[in-house]
Amino acid sequence: MGYVFRLEDAQKMERWAMTEPGRTVVRLERNLLLRLWNPPSPQRVLDVGCGTGQTLQWLAEQGHLVTGVEPSSDLVRHARKNLPERVAIHHGFAEDLPFSDNEFDAVTLITTLEFVENPRAALAEACRVARRHVLIGTLNKWSLTACYRRMEFLWKPSVYRHAAFVSVLSLKRMLEEVLYGSPVCQWRSCLVFPLWLTRHLDRIENHPFFQYQPFGHFLAMRVDLRPIHRPVQEPLMERVVGAGTSGTPRSCWRLHGRPVPSSPPGRGGAGRVTHTSAETP
């Protein structure tokens, strides 16, 4: 289950996001997520670990049909009270989502993987219920700010003592295990400099070329999902035009993409289908 945020934890982060440098930090993170995702039309989106619903409200303002899931009952009640009725919020856990396969176009995990007990299970569930994309926003363990966060709880209470930071490589390794192969993904990062400098370096941090590096505090990744099994597109039996003089269509079996012609007249009877094993050359 991992660490479940208390209401006071979430409200403290909300207050920080409404002041500087939090306001600029949140705007840079969202700009980066949109740059990576860039959906062509409104999507059905599930936000895992939605907290008080800030990301849900932002996505709803973009025109998406949004749903949230949150393990804290207090935060679920708080979000339902402050968000419009059209935004559905469910109580549940990232490792066991209460939804059907491919129920959403996209699934977002924004500052969620750091606090779950089993990040691989959370990624597997996100890939199960998503049809097109999984959008990840996580704190990067290779950043200077991550070093500060890991030591911060030594002199003051901090939720980051419960966080397990990840990197680009560790995230890709988990996705390889979940998707049974190399993931199709794109990633960027921002917030390279200390957060208190962010407001003064806004234009640099927001520049697309500056985000092609693995050392920003906020790591964003878009995973493109592919079906594991290829659906059958052709029928087993087709009508094929034969090479006879009359040009009469003949029925045949299609084996390994090659038609097996019917027996010609005089050899086994006209129009009779010859059944051939798969090993026949």
C-alpha cells in the first residue's frame, strides 16, 4: 500500500503550490507533461493517486473526461466536496485499480510512484486499464533537489522520508518487466536548478531543448501502449481466382499466407479442395 497521505499533508502541498516558488514549479511541470503528451482530442483520463484533486481539476479544464482514484478516504471526501460532480473519484489503490481493462484512453501517475509499496504492480495496473498512453510524472533521484529532499526530514517533518525516488533507467527497467520488452516511450525533465531559483530561470527551465537531460528534479515520461497479441485480419478461407481456362473461382485454404490451389481437373476431380498440412513446402 505504501504511504497514504494525510489530509494535512495534502493541504500543506496545496498551500505551497499557490505561493512562489511552488506556483512556477507546478506550471513548469504541467507544461512539460502537455508537451510530451499532446493529445489530439479530449481523452478519458484516470489520475491515480489524485490527492485533493488538483491534477483532476487541471485536466478537466483541458476538456478531458477525468476520473480519480485515491487510497485516503479523507482525501476522497475532500476532493468530492471541492470538485464538480462530473468528476468521479473512487477509493482504491494503485496496485489494484477497480477498473476494467482498457477502460481509459490515458492513465496519469503524477508524484505517485514514489509513495506506493510496489511501483511495478502500479505500472502494470496502469498499463492494464489504459488503452493508449500512460503518463508518468515522478521525482528524479539524480537531481540536486532530490539529495536535499532525502536529508530534509533529518531536521523537520517531511513526507519525502517515505518517498523512493526513481531515475530514467530504473523506470525503463520496470516498464520492460511490465510490458515484456523494451517500452515505447519519450521522456524529459525540468527543474535542474534549486527550486528557489526557478522563478528567475523560468524561461530556461521551460525551453524544450533544455529539457533533454536526465538531471531535472521532475521527470516526465509518456509510455505508448501496444497490443501484445496481433488480431487476425484475414479469414481462414478465401475465394481465389484459379489459373484454369474457364477462369472459374476456386475455394482454397490459406496456409502461412500462401493459397493452396484446388486439384486441377483430371487429378482428383474438378473443384475439389486439397487439404495440405502446414509442413507441405
